[in-house]
Amino acid sequence: MESPCINICSIETSSGFCAGCGRTIEEIAGWAAFSEKERHAVMRLLPARMKAIPLTASRETVASTELTA
């Protein structure tokens, strides 16, 4: 099952989105029960959500690692 999780699990209080993947707590909790269509619908929203979340030191490290890999 495809998942956007990068093991940085912290809900940003300003946005309500996970700092690692951009999902809401409800989306994270229900992910395994979602249909493939529901998961893809959420996945399409994530890039815009991630741009709205402040870059934390943990995410910055992961982002720079992905760029060099």
C-alpha cells in the first residue's frame, strides 16, 4: 500500500497537517481503511499542503538527503 509517510510524525498546530507527510490526523488514522481512490485523492493534495508547512530541521535534513540521493 502506497503511503506518503517519511517517519517524521508531528502535527503542526498552525495547519493541522503532519510535518512529515502533510496528512491530517484523521487521514493518517484512516489510511489503511481508505480505498485506493481515496488515498490517491489525498496524495494529490499533499504537495500544496507541504508548501504551507514551515520547514523544520528534521524535514530539511530529509529534503537535502533526497536531493543528493
